[in-house]
Amino acid sequence: MQEIPKDKIERIIIRTSNWLGDVIMNLNTIENIKQHFNNSTLTLLTPKNLEIIPRLFFPETEILSADFNSKTDMKRITREIKLNKYDLGIIFPLSFSSAYLFWKSNVKIRAGFNSELRGLFLNKKVPYSKKTFREQHLRKSFDLIFSNISKKDTVQYQLTPKLNGENIKNTLSKFNLVSKPYFILAPGATYGPAKRWNFNNFIDLANLIFSETGFTPVLTGLPNEIEITREIPDNYINLIGRTSLEELVYLTNESKLFISNDSGSMHIADALSKPLAVIFGSTNPSWTGPINKNSIVIKSDVACSPCYKKDCSFDFVCMNRINPDEVFEKIKKLLSKEGI
């Protein structure tokens, strides 16, 4: 693929990924695109439920958001893209529909992975293999799109979101966390139960951390994850289903420690460089794991992992071999290193 001349590109639109964690893993590639095409106007097209993430990290960039399952929204977005006459469209998702949208909307140059038989709609095709796609970190795969259009290696930027101090203060006040040191437990995982450590293990681990530090345990998650919780001790604050995504960012930023499965919220803590402990089971930390130096990964060594399945046929052996005492000892070392 030939380099795209910068002087030919006035307007760029980037279609972000569809999952929270993937959108956060898009961010460094987006920053490289911004820096390379520094005289171009950039627009980010993102799912409506995730638009706060690019707004916080790129507050001066135009954001278009849509419900991509809504026919009304798709008609509106198609009209807007046509009116703006974009010279270059970069497509992070692998879906057929995301490439078709840019083709239908008359984006001149359309760059993305050559997957799902969508090559007809791309004129800058990045080679794709399902097998090799999982052999490197997903961030590096997204970087391949940039490298293919620029003929440059990506730079690793230390991106930080622009967080409003008053909004942080209001969020802490709303959930009774002002001047209260706390750590966050995120026991859910949208993808499926094979990515979830047993909830009782989270509670046992939290009790150990509370006894050691006195920090208040705070549970976070999506409304549909309320069902995974059981009876919770009185000293816990249960915010599962009660926070917006923006509030979760603020709460994570102010927390002492974040503990989770391989989930989208984990990537928020990773992007904020928070002390982070992640339990991995059916997925591979080499593909979607945290990258910040304050993070640890806990994973058992079983032959069937990673299987990348939503559910498990072997009694969740990869998760059940991880016990709270083991995780607690690793977290103590992490907190000691951070001076906490």
C-alpha cells in the first residue's frame, strides 16, 4: 500500500471500535493519525453509548455519534458524512457494515482491515488474518492501519483525558466518597461468563484488602450485571448499574486500586495508569491485556486457555484455579511498589 500524501487530505473521519475496551485501545492510533495529518480536520464517528471516551481524550475534536442499529441514526449519519466530503476514512471495526457506510457516504479513500468480504468497499486494504490478529496486542493491530497509510511506525503517546475537577467533586459527593479512600472492584464482563472470576472470590479478596488498608470497597458494573452480585457486606458501596460511563471514569481516576476481569472498564483504569490487577481466564493478556507499568495480570496455566469462548465446558477451570489469597499477595506487592 502506497503512502497517502498529506497535502491531498483536508478532511478525515475515523470510525472507532464498538466495544469500550477497543475504543480505548484505538486512542493511541488516533493520536498518531492526528499528528501525522496535522493540517487536516479530524472527525471521530463513535457509538453513542461510548462517545464520552473520545470526548474526554480529544475534547477539541469533532465527535459524531450514532446508534448503529438504528435505521434513523444511520440515515442521519450517512447524510452528514456525504455533506462533509471526507477525503480519508479510517475504519477500526472489522464489520462489513462499517466499510459499507463509508463507501455509501462517498468517502474518497477508505482504509481498514480486509475482513468479512468487505474488500469491495475499501481502496486501502490492510491485510487481515483471524489467526494472526490475536498473536499480537490489539493496539498494535490498530497501529497497522496507521502504518499502512503513512509508511511510518507509531509513536507511543502518554495520553491523558481532560477531566473537569468540579465534575469529579460532584461525582464523589453523589456517591458519598468525598475524603474516603476506596478501591474499585469490577466483577462483570460483557462478553460472557467465561471471562468472569467467581463473585464470591471478589468479595473474599476485597475483605482481605479492606483488613490490610482500610480502603472502602466499591463495586461497579453495568445494570445487567446486578444479577451476578450476592449479599454484600455493609462496609461496601455497591454502584453496579448506578453510574454513567463518565462517572465511572471520574471514580476510577480517584481510586487507590482497580480490580477486574478482562473487561472494558479495566481499560479505563489502564488508560489512567491506576494501580490495576486483572484476572484473565478465557482470553489472552498478550492480546488485550493492560500496558501500564502499575498493572499486574493474574492467570492460571491451563492447556485450554485462551479459548476465547463466551461460556465454558470445563467448569471454568482457568478461573477456579485462581484463589483470592494468591491475588491478595500480588496486590500487596503492587501497592507497596506504589507507596500505598
